[in-house]
Amino acid sequence: MAKILIVDDEINIQLLYKEEFQGFGHQINLASTAEEAMEKIQQSKPDLIILDIKMPGTDGIEFMRKLKEEKSDISVVLCSAYGGFKNDFRVWASDAYVIKSANLTELKSIVKQTLDHKRSD
């Protein structure tokens, strides 16, 4: 299955997503900051990153910009509690944008679609 890197400063979100996506057989890696995420990417390149926007230090949008310059083949799903970012042109470089919710149906669907699309390329 796919390698997924979850980048979020909230440990509860990391653990929730990890449990959910491991249930589908995916290999999950976790990071709390953009800097930690870059280290994890160097160790084991993920197929997809679920990325929070508001994090301490480098925010998710800036991290994604740098990532896409170096590794444009890694899919990025932005996942934020703030719906206002959806209209920010800087998020358009992501493969998808999901508003955080206790119901993970949309996130799971977007991740599946993104991974399926990546495999068909």
C-alpha cells in the first residue's frame, strides 16, 4: 500500500489519522513540524502527505511550496480547520484541500482518489 506522511502539530489528530489510514494497510509516518516532516521525507519518501496549514514555525503552505520545488511528484492533501484558506491561491498547488472534521469520510475519500490517480499516471 501507500506511504503516507501526516504532518500536524496536534498529536490527537496525528493519532486519529494514523489509526484510520493504517486500517487500510497504509504505512504511516508522523511529523509535528515542517522541519521534522522534511527529515522524514529524506528518510523515506512518502506517496502522499496530509498537511496541516497552521503549525508553529514554517506553516503548511510555505512548506508545501518548498516541497513542490524539490519533490513535485509527492501528492499533498491540505487539511485545515480554517475554511478561509480554500480561497487562497497559494493552496492551489495542493492536490486537494479538506476542512478538518470529526467525520473523516471526506478526507478518506480524497486520499483514496489522490492515491488512485497517482497509481494510474
